Amino acid sequence: MKNKIIIFILTAVLLVSILAINIYADSVADAVENTVNDAMVQVKEVVNRVIFPIIDAILAILLFVKIATAYMDYRKKGQFEFAPIAILLASLIFSLTCPLYIWQILG
């Protein structure tokens, strides 16, 4: 009789501890999710205001330098290469318009 009571108590304690872990895990998951959501707003702000303008400036400088070197090559050799300029221009357009849609893709 005592063995049955002890087994019953141990089983009850085990079940309570398992259920308590699940409740605690849900609250931890909610806390982590809320933290990630709050941080995502700050990350978007920094990326939109700092990272994308830096990338745009670098690509614009590279584009103008490539146009100048292509013009110098044209004057020297008589042929003009459009492919590198087109690639840099397409990259610049992509990076300029990227903040409009990148967060819908990633989010």
C-alpha cells in the first residue's frame, strides 16, 4: 500500500514538473520571439539608413570610375566596353530599389 502511494506521488511530481517545463518553455519562446521582433525593427532601421546608402555610394563611385576608364580605353584603343558599365548600373539600380521589397522577402 505504501509503495503504491509513493509511486503515485512520484508520478504526480514527475507530471507536474514536465508540465511546468512546457509552460516555462512557452514563456521563454515568447520572450525570445518578442526580443527578435523588437531587434528586427532596429536592424531594419540601421540597414535602411546606413548600410544601403553606403553600398549605393560605393556602386555609384565604381560606376563613374568605370565610365571614365572605359572612355580612356575608347580614346586609346577605339572600342568601348558596355558590359562592365551595364553590370554596375544594374547593381546600382538593384541596390537603390532593394529597401522597397527586401523586407517582404526576408520577413
